[in-house]
Amino acid sequence: MTCRILPGMQAREYIVKSSSNPIHLLDVFVWSVALYLAQSQHYKYATITALIWLFLKRKSVRQESILAIRDVGIQVKTTYWGGSSVSRFINRNKIDDVIINEGISFWQIKSYMAILVKDEDKMVVVFEHLLPRLKPVLLRAYQGTRTIIFTQKPNHVLDSFYTSKQ
């Protein structure tokens, strides 16, 4: 995770990058099949294979970020390997709370950070595709975001508690 504190201590951005390699063994296999088809004079099938691979690959998440700006709001952004990105801005007046919650999925318990928005049924999940670990990533992003949005003074006692190795 990368944390950028912008000039004037009025904003913080937390960026979580995908830890997975952009090229997997499956990618090499798909391109090998496409090249084999092209050499076998099956250009149509080679093209279809390559297009399907590109379509699926461009939706893989490269990084996710949260930008908190004091008295303005929060921007949540997801960037994909294909270069496209999706952003959502939440005005400070609409932010009810920033929380860390736990979700149960099959045999796992996943912690996630979410923004409760006034007059909306669904919360906005931060880092929803990459789902980083609670310690230290989510706790640092949570504390920093709350410090900026709710103008809390940093609690150094809590910071040392959450960052100490246990």
C-alpha cells in the first residue's frame, strides 16, 4: 500500500496495487493456442481466441485507491489492466460514517472498509476487488481517512497499537 499525504495535510490518498503478476501461465497457454491456430491457417479462430483473452484481461484490476479531502469528500477509484478506470466521488455532506466490517464467504472471513452514505441502501466498499488484509493496510487507510474526513487529530497511541507486530 502507498500513502500520499498531499500538501497542507488537507488530503490523503491510499493506493493498493494488485500483487499478482500481470502475465499468468494461462495467458501464455492462450497465446500459444492462438499462435498455433494462426500457423495452421485458422486465422478466424486465432483472432477470436485473442479477442476473448483481451476482453477478459482488460477487466482485471491493477490498483484501487481512496482519496480523502478535508471538507470536500472521498473519491474511490479502481484502475484496470486495460488502462480504464472507474471513479466515484462522495460529497462530505453525504458521508455518514467510514467503517471496517467483516464478511463471511464460504470458509473465509474477509475484513473490508466501507463508506456509509446518507439516503443510500448500499454502502460503498473501498478496495472491493483486491480486499487487502486488515493489518496494517485497512487499519492505516481507515485511520487516515477518518482523520481527514471527520477532522480528528491523529491518535498516536492507536497508531502504535495497530502497527506493532503481535
